[in-house]
Amino acid sequence: MEPAVLKQLRFSTMGERLTDPAIVHLMANALSNPEILSLAAGFTDNTALPLDLVKEVVTELAQRPDGSEILQYGMNSGRPGLRRAVAGLLKGYSGEESIGIDENQVLISNGSQQALYIATQVLCDPGDIVLVEKPSYFVYFEVLKGLGVEPLSLPSLPNGRIDFDGLNTLIDRLCRSGDINRLKALYLVTYHANPSARCMPEEDKRTLGKVLQSLDIALPVIEDAAYRDLYFVDPYPAQSTLSLPEYAGLPILYAGTFTKPFATGMKVGYTCCTDQQLLGKMLNVKGQQDFGTANFTQAVIETVMHDGRYQEYLSKIRPHYGRKMKILHNALEEEGLRELGWSWDEPTGGILLWAGAPEGFDTRFGSTFYNSCLSEGVLYVPGDLCFAEGSPTNFVRLSAGVLSEDRLREAARKFVRSAKSTGQGA
Ligand SMILES: Cc1ncc(COP(=O)(O)O)c(C=O)c1O
């Protein structure tokens, strides 16, 4: 028999662009040591997931006369009852009672990640630009990279807020160079953000809206509010771009999710879009991809949303995550991380803590500090992954989501021990 000729597998330009995402590296490290303490994974806490509640609801649904309906295909845009519940949820936020939205502006997706992907796909061509915060959600950077889109950071002040003078200069530069024509969207993570844990002050949102209104283009705003409902004590009071008058007339795409506040494994997210044309195109792609998110998981969430069990569950897990975050924060302080020159704000919601080491300290994959943490058996997300420009390189993203309280303390101890042994300016 003739030896097989090795033939070249050919990819699309997109396929060629794809390289292993950072997450693969983190997962490989985690899998190579099952005992590793992961402050990296943005997972929620298995011990707090609503297993009993879901069991109860599935039984109720199965006993309905039309019970098997939940095992049938549903609508491409999502269950009408769930979309109505989402519109109700959005109108339930303080100051947003009068937003004129209804279920026809809501799309249910496989987590908000799918909606972020589809929105970017229908808005951007390779070579286009999306404005992002500094830092921003690194998995969204993977979406941009896959689609050949360039993330460009909004200029920021040392306290993390938007530098509006810098932004005006940036816009002037884009206008002069003509690159403004490649600018296709603005992506913001506005409540207890990934990775910074910050909330965007309403004042900044309003100012940003005014800047956008002054542009000659209708720039779509993607507001990612994945952690909005996961506050520890009080909701962050800023209104969303859906209701602020400064954003009136701009295409707004507000992405939320039931994964973080309810069950990550159910992968149900939602988008509310103020522009019917944009929503229509997203629905078109959604139809091509899967013609609708799983009806079964949507039905469970729809049920708990309608009868109040969702809010009841949320009121139980908020203090749970608040307690876990406090443990991580306190442990880092008690172990002496601040004395080493590190700084961070104590988060008021979400599952992430964003800390900065002294300038010159290197936290990247392969750095002395990263390797020291690995040999101590603790994992974190290097902060450079969360900057569009890949720098600065002295930040870390730590998650309080997965580990038990004891293991969180142990992870913090090991993390700080590595910081001490690595030293300043390593
Ligand atoms: C800021 C942010 N947006 C969106 C997502 C996507 O979440 P999901 O697809 O589970 O709704 C995540 C997940 O970690 C996130 O952190």
C-alpha cells in the first residue's frame, strides 16, 4: 500500500487566528494538581447552588398537565414568560421603574457569553475596534481576538475611573486618523466588575453618555451587568444605560445572566436590546447557531422568577458570598499583604478581588511570583490578561467563589507567603 500523503488541513482566516486561550493554561495548571487551591476560577460555590430548589421545581413542572412541553424545542428568542420576567426584573431596579421595555426586546441566550459573542459578530468586522475598560473581562478579549477585532482601552485615572480628558483626546485622535470609522462598539462591565470588582459611578456613566452623543456615529453600548444582583448588602445605586437619559437614542445592549446569581450550570443569560434592527440580526444568528436556548433550564428559571423563589434564594446567597469575600480580604490583610505594598479595595459584591502589587512586581504566567504560587499550590489570574494592551503587569484577579472558607484562608496564606518570598520588584 502507498504511504498516506500528509495533507494540510486548511482553516478559515478566523480558524487560523485562534490560539489557545489563557484559560487553557490555567486549567492545565489546575488539572495537573487536583489539590491546587484555585483563586483563579470564576466559578460560583457548589455548596451554595440551588440544588434542592431546582429538584423541587422540576418535579412541579413535570406534574403539570402539559409537563412534557419543557422537553420540547422552545422559541428562538426564549420563553415568553421568562422574557417578561426579565423585563420585570430590569424595571424593578431603583430609578428604572419607567424604562419602556417589554419582552419583545429581550433575547434569552446560553449564558450572557453567547449574547456578547453574537452582538460583537453582527457589529464588527475584522480590523474593527471596540472600546473597553482598563481592565476588562479577559474572556471577552478572546471573543474579540477570534473575530479579529481590536480592543482599545478607555483612558483611566489611577483610581480606576474613566479619564474623560484622555477620552476626548483619544476620540480626537480617532477622528483625525479616520479610525473612528472602525469603532463599532463600547463594552462596559458596570456592576462588581470582572476583574476589578468596581461599579461604575452613575456620574461617570452619564458623562460617558454625553461624550457618545457628541459623536457623529450611533455607537452601540454593550453594558455587561453579569454581577449586578450579586451585591453583598445593598444594590449599587447607579442606573443602567437602559434608563439614563444621556443614552437615549443610542443602541443599548444590556447583557445579564442567571448563571452567576442562580446556577452557572444552567447557562441561561439574557439581553435587552433597544434597537430592533440589532436585536433582529442577533436573533437571526442565534437561530443559525441553536434556534433557542434550552427550554428546560429556562422553564426552571421562569418558574422561580414568577413566584419569588429566585429573589428568596438570592437573599440567602448574598450574605454567603459577602462572608466568603470578607474572609479572603481579611486573610490577605492579616497575612500582611498590604505591608508589602499591595493595594486593593474591599469588594461590595461579585466573587472577585482585584489587587495590585507594587510597580515593577511581575505577576504574569511564568514570572517568579506565578511559579512560586504554583509551587505553593495556589492559582490566580494574572492581571495583564485583563488589559487590552497587556500591561501593567503587576495585578492579580482573585476569586472567592469556589473555595471553602478554610481553603480560602489557606490560599490567602500561601499567596502572601509567595509575595513575601518573591519580594519587591521581582
Ligand atoms: C463579566 C462577565 N460577563 C459575562 C460572563 C459570561 O457569563 P455566562 O455566560 O455564564 O452568563 C462572565 C462569566 O464569567 C463574566 O464574568
